[in-house]
Amino acid sequence: MSSDTPLTEVAVAAVSRVSVTPAAQALIERLRAEHGPLMFHQSGGCCDGSAPMCFALGEFITGDADICLGEIAETPFYMSRSQFEYWEHTHLIIDAVPGNGGMFSLERPTGLRFLTRSRLYEDAEWQVLEAQGRP
């Protein structure tokens, strides 16, 4: 979409803050089959860097300092409000690649890890998100 693209209802519905690659979706489905409902929290650094961390739903306690950016593969995706200030203008794309996951993340023993990729929103997408307000 360019900044000149009219915002149709389809385009408006398609704008999200977080999405998932097919590889990550397959890993999420695998983990869900083993652990039940899941959730993600984008780590803000420290021990696990800034990796998306996958937990059994409710295992990671969210609070007023966290926001839900949306869902990927029917799984809620959270981030701290302070970290959102840095990522607000980017669409997060959750991928799965070979490697070791975060030490507390459910994918660790699989030989794969979740990885956050990002891209800046296009002008038309940003207009839609601004109209929706912050999460």
C-alpha cells in the first residue's frame, strides 16, 4: 500500500500490529498440542535479549504495565507499555528459526527459537492504526 492507496474495509481489517510466519505458526501449533493454550510476551532484554517468549496461557502474569498487541495463530501477544513506545511504528513479524529459545520459553527443547522481525508501517497502515488508537 502506498500513501495514496484508499483505505477500503478490507485494507482496514488487514492492518495489525503483529503477525506470524508459516514456520512460527507450525511451531505454535506443535507447542499448543503439547502444552494447551499459549501466550507470548515480547521480552525487553536482560537474560533472553529481546526474544518473543512463549508460555502456557496464564504462566506469565501480565499487568497494567503490559498491553496486548493482538493474536498470532489464536495466541495472545503481549509487550510492556514502555517497550511499545520504541516499537509503536513497526509491524512485528514472529518467525521460527533454528537455535535455542529463551531459557523460560516453551520452544527451547525443540531446536527452534522464535524470532521477532519488523518492518515500518506504510503511511496508509499508520493512518488506520492512529484511527484505532493505542492498544
